[in-house]
Amino acid sequence: MKKNIIKISLALSVALTIFVSCDRELDQSSYLNEPEEQAMTRPESFRQALDGAYSSLKAEGYYNNDTGSQIIMADVVSDNAVRNPAGRGSNFAASNFEFSSDNSQTTGLYTAAYNTISKANFVLKYISNGVLSGAAKTNVEAEARAIRAMVHFDIVRAYSKIPTQSADASSSMGIYYSDSFEPTSLAGNRNLTVAQVYDRITDDLIFASNNISQNDADKGRLSKAAIYGLLSRVYLYKGDYAKTIQYGDLSLAASSDLTTKEKFVSIWKGSNVDGVLFQVLNSPAEDVKIGVAYNQLFSAGYRSEFVVDYDLFNSYAADDVRKSAYYTTGAYNGKTYNHVTKYSGNGGAANVVPVKYLRSAEVALNVAEAAYKSGDATKALTLLNDLRSQRYGTATSPYIPGNESGIALLDAIYKERRLELAFENDRWYTLKRLGLPIQRSGKGEQSNGTGTAPVVQMLAAGSTKWQWPIPIKAIQINPNIQQNTGY
């Protein structure tokens, strides 16, 4: 019988390889090749294997490279970003809604995500082999199941309908929920409905929240506060607003920092992690250029692939701290642009920064929206003002709390969500879960709104393109995988 060989190293490799994040302190004796059964007889191998699952979030198709990176896709395919003809043309087809099963711009996530799931399931394969026991065993199992659930959610919201998207969404075709170690992770059929997939996700996350013991100090690993925050996100998409509030409140109680105005810029341009619940770690040694999807910095200035939409840019007030944290207005080859520099770096290696996967600010917005939709406008307004008080105002002109009510309050929550989570893998999915169309501003790429407007200006709410295509290579490997309608 052929044995799988496990390689514990610092190099990225194939699905059968477990690799360790460069951000961890490692025992140098762990550089070895050996059968997986032997490797997993040591307690430390479980930690290294979990770190490998986290590190695989930096693979191409997830948060690496410029084509199909999830750091940019939700904004490129919505109304937040405008293509710059002076760029290299990356993600151009996706920005025109030209999705296809052989184009990695929208298919790359599928394979990368299942690869991460496989690594989490590898840990779970050995969880009962007797090496770990008690709280140590329970904590490792909780963390692995949380990673598995988190990544399945990323897949299902991209490749299937979202429960709140339409009346038939919950009963429509979901994805394959992989709960055993499969190196290729492309086996299995799409035999679950969307509702059933969400139930599997929440089952894993609830187990994790009840059993994980990690505190909130290490932002590169899932903590109880982060898992509560993930549950608030999942339940918001599911349309279960009571549970969105329940788990969102638990997350905010455990980690309430929304990031003050004084510290906000430094979570993007420095090492500050205030308000961060979970981030995908990165380091100069790994040199994963997260921000290269948006632009590259040369002596002549930023050459951007995509810039912020003119109308969105001007939606930020002059005293909004996010405007300078997220964007830089500058010239390139004689033209001036509003560049997206949220991920440009902190003075070190350009574009090599951690990915802020989940922040308390999002959780507050999740709860505010759910509270409004549950009839508690007071709670919704309080949370909204809590966030706005840390984004607007100056020392001489402090923020004055808003007093919106009715539909104006809901609109204010949606607006703040767009401003806060711009270029954080949210916009496409927010519009999708709300069942809204995309209507672009029609403005060009230059800082004054002139230039070349997007070729395609809108996407109807009922379009089949809201569900991305399954990659053709996955179907070739397993013809039983059903392709989405329209591809």
C-alpha cells in the first residue's frame, strides 16, 4: 500500500504537503520527510499541520497573486473599482462579468479553498489517534473545524446562491462539504442544498466556539472572539437575525475594539492589530505580495490595475480617517488617479502585508443591520454611531452622533458598510445577499471621474453570473460535479 509522505517545511507545496507559516517560531529539527502516520505521533505536528492550513490561505486563488486574488475580486466585479487602461489588464474579463470555467479570475478560489479544507481535515483525520487528549485535543479539533467551516463558507457564497438572495436560494444547489481528508479535495457531489451547507458550516463553528480555548492575542489564529464573529457573518447571510445578534454580541463582548481614529491608519500602514479578529499572516520572508492586485509602485508613482470608483471615493467625508488610510491620489504618466493603497505596505517590502480577514467593525455592522431588521432601531443606531464616532471628526470638530430612523437608518448602515469594508472582499457578496443589481457610476478611472468608463455598467439581480463557474479542470477530474447554470 502506498503511503503518503508528509513534508514539514517552510515551502509552499502540493495538497499532500503540510507546511508551516514563516510567522511561527519553529523547532529546527522539524525539517524532515516521513510517513504521515509517523509524523502525527508527535503533539507538535498537530500545531504545525494547523499552521499549514492557515498558510494555504496565501495560495494563488485565495490571497496571493494579482489574478483572481480574493483581496480584489469582490470589488472588481461590483461597483467599487474601475479598471485603469494603463495597467496590465489583470482581472479585466472578470470586471466585464465575462466569467468562464477556464478562467482563473473567478475559478481560482474553488481549488485553493478545497486545498485549505483538505489540510484542516488532515488534522481531523488523526485527532483521535491517542497522541492528544483532554483540552489539548478538543482545542485542536475546534480550531481545525473552524478553519474548515470558514473556508466552506467562502466557497458556498461564491459558487452557490446566498439564502437571502432569492426565494428559492435555500433549496437550490449547494456545494460539496468535505469532512474527510482528501488530497485532491475535488471528490464528492454537490448533493447538499444551500440550507444544508449552511447548517454544516454553523455546526462546525458552534462546536468550535464552545470548545476552543485560544484567547484573542494571536490574531493569526482563530480565537473564540473570531469564531463568534464568523458566526455573526454566516447567520447574517442565512437571514437568521436573532443569531446574528447573539453571536455578534458575544464577539464584541470578547473583543469590542472598533479601532480608534488615532490607531486606524496604523492597522493598515503599521503593525497595529486593534479591532482585528483574525488576519492571514504574511512576512517579508514569504514575500506574498497581497497588494500587487491593485497596483505596483515605481519611481514614477503607482501604476494601478484598478482604482477606486469616483463616486465611492467622494462618498468619504473630508474628516473620514478611512479616506487617507485606503487611498492615495497621485500621478502616473501624466494622469492623476485615486489609487487603492490599503495594502501597499508599511515602509517594508511593497505590498507584503497581512490580510485582515475579519474585524470587529464588520461584526458591529452585522449586528446593526440584524438589529434594525429585527425591529430594534435603538440598538442599530447605537452600534452605527459607535463605529462612526471612530471614523469621523477632528480634534477641533468632533463627530456629532447621527439620529436617523426608518429606512434612512438602514441606508446609513449599508453606506457605512460599503465605506468601512471597501476592498475587503465584501461588496459583491453584500449586493448578492441583498438581491440587488450592480449599477456602476459610469465614471472613468482618472481622479476627476474622466477617462474610460467600465465596458459593462450593470448586472441584473437575477443574472446567473452571481454564481461563479466551477472550474472546468475540477469537472474533468470528477464529471459528477455539476456545473452552475449559464456556463
